[in-house]
Amino acid sequence: MSKIRDNLQTIGAKLKEYSSKYDLPENSVNLLAVSKRHHIDKIREAYEFGQRAFGENYVQELLDKKKQLEDLRIEWHFIGPLQSNKTKKISEVAAWVHTVDRLKIAQRLSDNRPEDMPPLSICLQVNISAEETKSGIKPKELNALALQIADLPQIKLRGLMVIPAPEDDLKKQREVFAEVALLKDNLQKYLSDKGKFIDLDTLSMGMSNDIEAAIAEGATIVRVGTAIFGQRKS
Ligand SMILES: *Cc1c(COP(=O)(O)O)cnc(C)c1O
């Protein structure tokens, strides 16, 4: 068996194992295969094994890969930092953007989303570890931002995304993810109090090193690169 198939199988088994360990319904966790800086042949290989959702961090790389893989029915997720002058391109090719953290970006994604496509699914990226250099909105500004974007017609707010500071201890990892889950629940309530009935069904959290903790706290999308495709070229 090829390495990539092998890896996908291993991760699939892990997702099942953790779902049952933490009493979650089967298939409540979706695997996003993060293919940044990996060759399209590797994407094809994962696709042949049944993987459909792929994540990319760089706009031009996503556009190039999308073009070269036009024959496949890939669901593209953009998970990198997004500048406002790149929003048009992304809104034309992506199914999801995980990294929205400003009104201007959300507005431009909605304005530029072609009308013959379904609304773009987005997550708000939260800076949960309060790191100066990380992107993401501060937790205390989250509700106000979500309320402002709730009515944008061509985007659909699905939930929250985080990249916590690295941490090896499972218990500490879980504490951070539990905070994020609570933020989402509070946001859901806040929005419905304001008359906005939006089903926040997504927590995009968990990478190779903290998948178990993320799933234990309700992750619905885990983002895995290296454990599927191997080390990236630098
Ligand atoms: C690169 C990346 C991942 C995947 O990281 P790996 O360590 O390769 O599993 C997940 N999420 C985001 C936002 C990334 O940029």
C-alpha cells in the first residue's frame, strides 16, 4: 500500500477511535487534508483513496492546483492568512475560508462570491492563546464581529477556527479547546438573542499533535498535513 493511503487509513482509524472514546456520533469529525507545498500527484493519490476536502494556505498555490486538478471534485478550503486584495480570487474557487478575522474581509468575500455558487462557508479565526503575532480576532470582540457579518448574503457563518500555541499535555490542550467550544456556544446564544438564527455547526480545531484533545472538546474539522503527506519542502 502507498504511504499516503496508509496514512489516511491510520488517521481515519484514529478519528473513529477518539469519537467512540468520547461518546461522539460516528462521522462527527471531518478530516481536512492540508496539502500546502505538496505536489498535486499527492493530492490525486489521496483523492483516489476517497479524500475530498483539501486545505491550502497560499492563494496562488490554491489557484494553480485548482486549475491542474479541474477534473476532480475537490472541496477546497482556504486556511491561510487572507489579504483583502486576494478575496475575489478565493471567493471564486473555495468552498470554505477558515481564517476570517475582520469585517472587511468578510464583506469582500460576500461581495465577490459568484451568484451561481452556494454561499461561501466561513469560520471566524479566534486568537485563543493571545499571541501578539498570530492572526485571529480577540475572544472579547468575537460576538460583535459575528453580528456584523451575520447578514452578508453570500457567506455562511459556520463556526470558529483556532491554532492554539503548541502544548504537549493533553489536559492543557483540552482546556484551550474547551474555551473555544464555550465561545461558540455563547456566540450561538448571543446571535439568537439578536434574532439571527444561524446554525454554528463547525469547530475547526486540532492538528497532527493535538487531534485527540480537539475531538474530545467537539472539533468537527481537524486539519492534518504532515501526518498524511509527510514533511513539506521548505
Ligand atoms: C499547515 C497547517 C496545518 C497542518 O499542519 P501539519 O503540522 O502539517 O499537520 C493545519 N492548519 C493550518 C492552519 C496550517 O497552516
